[in-house]
Amino acid sequence: MDLSEFDKTLNYLPEKVKHFDEEAKEDKLANEVEITWKHKYLPISELKYHIREGHELWDEMVAAREQEILEIWMKELKYDSVYFKVIDKKIIEKGKVDKEAHIQDWLKPNETNVLDPTEVEEI
């Protein structure tokens, strides 16, 4: 199932948050940003994340939260995390063999182009 059709909105809150600037070695104020994820058509919850504007790890933290939200949505849609996982915004079955090369490996695990034949005397 594809979970990629969602809206991500940023809302700059009026409150300021205090943080320590390592370069200037002083306390500074910055805007707090509320990021909201809402799916366009699935009946799943709208989830939020708060982070300060200009955070050094903005991209990494937002990406980690987005992955976490996708996993929450997967559970809300009644997918069991033992059998399913979210990769590239899609819910996929764990251990499922779906690529043609993998299917051929399962059907013919010891093909001649994979392993050289061994003579009986060598065994």
C-alpha cells in the first residue's frame, strides 16, 4: 500500500524558543515550527512535530519523524509490524520475494551460472 499521498504543512508559531548557539557561544531565540502530516484520502490521524526554526539537524530530524509517522499510520491501518514494514513510503511485506532475479534464485538455487558443477571425486 502506498502512503505517499499526504500533505506536509509548516506553521510558524508566535512563541519563541531559547537555544544555545555553539558558534556565537550565547543563548538565542528562534521561532518554533509546527509541522503537520495529513493524508489526503486515508482515514488515519493527523500527526504533528515541533522543531525550532534553523535547527542544525532539521533535515535528519524531520525525516526521522516522517518515517515514524508512516509506521504509526501503518499500524492504524491494521498492518502488523511483525509482518510488514514501511520502505520508501510504501507498506511492504517483510521477506517477500518479488524481484524476478530473486524468484529465479528460489526456483533454481543451484543453477550452473551461480555455482560451478562439482565432480563426484572432489566431494
